Amino acid sequence: MAQALLEQVINGLMTGSVYVLVALGMVLIYGVMHVLNFAHGVLFMLGGYVCHFFFTRVTGSYVLSLLLSMVVLALVGLAVERGVFRPLQGNLRNQVIASLGLILAIENLVVALWGPNALQLRVASTETLVALGELRFPAHHLMIIGITAVCVALMFGFLKWSKLGTAIRATSQDRNAAMVVGIPVEKVDMATFCLGTALAALGGALVGPLFLVFPQMGDAPMVKGLAGILLGGMGSVPGAVVGGLIIGVTESVSTLFLPTDYRDSVAFAVMVLILLGRPQGLFGVRVRGEA
Amino acid sequence: MRFTILLAACLAATAAAQDKVAVGVVTSLTGPMAPPGKFQMNGFNLAAEEINGAGGIDVGGRKYLVELKVYDTRANPAEGASAMQRLTTVDKVPVVLGELHSGVAAAEAPVAQDYGVPLILTVPTGPNLTEQGNRFLFRVNASNDQLNLALADFVAGQGWAPLSFIAWNNDAGRGGVNGMKKLIGEAKTGYVGYFNVGDVDFSSHVSNIRAANARAVMLFMDEEPGSLAIKQIRDAGLKTQLIGTLAMGSDRFLKRLDAARLEGMVQYNAFPPNANTPRIRAFSERYKKKFGEEAHGFAAQSYDGLMLAAAAMRKAGTVTDGKALREALASLEHDGVIGRIKFDAKGQAHPPVYVTQWCANGTRRILYPEAFKADCGAG
């Protein structure tokens, strides 16, 4: 039992890490622009496809493909911000509708370019096995956890100490006040979007080799990432990290006690329970005037 | 101008010399079932080519060339029903063959009955299809019940209880698990886990299988999830005996994984393309020559389907009367590539079902039935 528990905790940390990468991007964008980008899941998926493209067609180095896919998706994020979200600024309803439209547009674009069938991405780290007592994991599993941890640490440092990071925090605290002190909030919007989509691309490119690259691969991480954000507290970066990991670990461990098809229900039941006790989420701050 | 007239005259002359019979085909040329649809069409095309190469079907002293009237039903029941309607009312074909998807076949079958045109299925495995009392429906291939029965018979002799399952969380998966449970007995059933279509992470099933000390795991799924599940089970260090379905006994499946992970796995199979049986060997050679790849069960079943339709036309002495063809089909015995085909009262044929096993070098051996047992390279 202890062994199965350990195995599921490690599996949960891995899936949780992927949720964290999605949640981080969404929470940053939400913080700065106050809009939930529902297309974040398909950007995650696009990251997987772009990585597959670079890996099989261009370089052959997985690390390089990973970085290139982040760069490409940062540019896509830039285009989405400039082309879709900025023109609709101030109109939350239309922004949400536009992000739902983006899902259809990007998913069908991918199907048109790569076809509807799942693609395999064969990299060495999924073939190398690491033994932990009697348990064995593909090295890629642990790599995902490690890379996410590094990204989270870098993100905290960036937000805390860098000039741009401080500007992002300032903008998300009070957009008008940030403008008053001379922060170029529109540049902050762009930077945040680039960062967010690059993180989503990293998630997609990391998960692709472990499983498959297919058009619906971003659906579950997007929904679970969103649950993680709600659980951690809307707009809170540490909340997104903790929330994503809690969702990942609980749903994995639950399968030892409940039928596996209840896995998703468990994740959301945990979210509902925590929100009943703490409506602002674990790390959220209650703002006067907001429900 | 003169040339055109000449050409038209020539065409008219050949048309008169050679009668044609159009045979309906429903299959998937696009959509999620397009890859298996290709195997099905290969089988029909090969059969049509061989019939026509031999001068056509001899019906009452006249030779008829076969012409395939193909409709793409795209794994969509509505498309299937309307294609069937067109074939029977507009194209007026005497017989329709094919289909891949059991749900689509269920929508096509009533149309066949309404218009009195036999529908010969060559791939769908849903057991219910032949239980509806539809006299115009025939199935060449084995149904899921027949496949399960053979597998249960094989497994019973292996001492692999308790048997665990990972299965689709849908009709096919749950139906398959329940069917097997009934055959092997609840007591010999271990862990049963269902996954939703589109799930790719099987890690929770892996932990549960390890915890249940399962001797064997049966995977009720197709190629894509199958390859992921096998990789994850083997990577986690589980030595459990793996039992797979039709989709997992082909070279195509090997390409998704590797021989080391597959070694020892068994799966039921409707057609071992490399078996040392003359009828299979001859077919596989012709198939490979024409299409440049390993023969596939769906192709063999479809090839037999069209040959059977031709035999029915010869026997009934008609290329237009669907009802006469139905009577001919019901009583026909045909030595096909997949084995002897004879429909029972429900329109179901009973071809042999095989169990094959992966060898260390990436070939397959036949373990079941006893009469066809053969070593590595034969499966």
C-alpha cells in the first residue's frame, strides 16, 4: 500500500506540475488583464505540435525543440493579445467569447495542418527508466517535475526582483495607479501574454513525448489548471502552484480507493469543498466589494 | 469529329460485349475510421480485380464484370443510413458490402431489410447486430462474443486467474469486460478499471494492477490507448501477462512500440497473415504484391465478402434480385481466405478465431486453436 501510495504521489506530482504550468500562465494573464483565456488549453496543445514539428523535421534535439516551441508560442501569444484581446479591451464578455472562438480556430488549424490522428514524439528521456526501490519511472516523469520546479522558482524571482516582474505585479494590483506612476501597461499586457503562452507551450512540449500529441491534449490540463487557480485563489501565483499540485495529487491518489473513472469528479469535489470553506481560495485575498 | 464517333462506337461495342453488375460498398474513406477503411477497400479492390481478371461472374451463361459503388459513411450513423438508401433506391444495387463501425451498421441494417437488399458486413464486431432478426443482414467476420469465447477458452487453460482488465468506458469496453466475466466467472476476475476515450495516462491503473497482484491483464481498447497502456505497464516494471485485442497483433502495432515491451503478450486475432495455411499464404502473397504491405484481417474478410456475393449471384442465377440473393447467401458454403464461411440462422458466419503471441524478435506465433499451432513467424 505504501508503495502504491508513493507511486501515485509521484504520478500526481507529475500531472500536477503540468497543471501548474497551465495555471501559471492563466493566472498571470488574469491578474494583469482580468480576463480568463479559455484558449490556453489549445495553446498548450499547439506547443506540443510545434515541438513535434521542430523535433522531427528541423533539429532532432528535444531540448532545442522545447525552447523553440516556447519562442514560437510566445509570438503566437503576442499575436493573440494584439489581434484579439486588445481590441476587445474593456469588454469582458466579448473577450471570453473570443477566447472560446480561438479554441475552434486553433484546434481546426492544427487538424488541417497535421491531421486528426495522434502523433508520437519519441525522445530518449521517455525510454530511460529510473528505479525508486521496486518502482520504476521513465526519467521524463521526474524531468517534468524538476523543470516545473525550476520554472516556478524562476517565475517567483522574476516577479519579485526584476523590473518587468515588478511592473506586472503593479499592473495586476491596480491598473490605473500603475499607469499614473508611468508603467507602460500595454507593454506589460503583451509581456504577460507572451510569458503565459510560452509556459503553456512548455507544458504541451513536456507532456507530448510521455503520451501522444493530439488535438484534444490540452482540454483536461486547461480545465484542471483552472480548477487549480480557483482552489488557490484567483490572481494568486503561489495559489496557482499549490492548487495545481493539490488537484494532481488528489486525483491520482484517489484512484487507489475509488474506481478510476471517478478521478475527475474527485478533483472537482475537492475544489468545491475547499471553496465552500474558503470562497476566496487558499491564497486569495478577499477584496471589498467583490463577492 | 470522325474520331469521336469512332470512339463512341468502340465504347458501345465493348459495353455490349461485357455486362456489368454494380455492387454497393459502405466504408470509411475519411474520418476516424479511415485507416481501417483502407484495409477494407484493399480487400474489395483485390477481389474485384481478380473476378474481373478472370472474365467476370458467370451468371446463367453471361459474364458480368464487377463494379464497386463506394460510399463514404465516415463512422457516422446518419451518413450510413442515407448511403444505404441511395444504394438501394437510386443505384439499385442487388447487394451491399462493408462497414467498419457497429453503430453505423446498426443504422444501415434496417434499410437493407426494408428494400430487400442483402447487407454483408465484413468488419463490425458488435454482437447485437445479428440478434435483431434481420433476414437481410449477414456477417462474415467473428463478433465480439465469438472472439471473447475463443479467448476465454484459451485463457482457461493457462492458469492466469485472477484476470484484470483495463477497458474503454463505453459500450465496447464495458460489454467486453462483462462478456469475459461471464465466461471466466466473477471469482477469477481481479482489478477492473475503465478509462474515458481520449485518456492517455494509465498510471493509476498500473498502481492498482500491481497492488492486486494480477497475473494477467486484458486490454479492451484499440491501437492508440493500447500502445500507451503497454508502454506504461512495462515501464513501471510490471511483468504481468498482457492480453490484447485484434488491433494489437499486427506489424503496424509493433512500429508504435518495440519487441521488448510486447514479448509474451497474447491477443485474439481473426486472421494471422503469415500462417502456413495454403489459403492464407496465397492471399498474403497476392496482397503484398499489390499493396506492398503485410495483409490485414479486415482486407481478408472483405475479400471473402465480395467473393461470397459473387458466389451467391452464380448460385441464384441473378444479378438484380436481392431477395433471391438473400436465399442463396443463407444456404451457401464458401471456402474463403479466413476459413469456411457458412451463415447460421441469424446470418452470422463462424470463422476460426486465433490467439497469437509476440516473440522476442518481433514476430508472432499461433497458440490457438490447437490445429493451427505454429511457431514464431507464423502469426
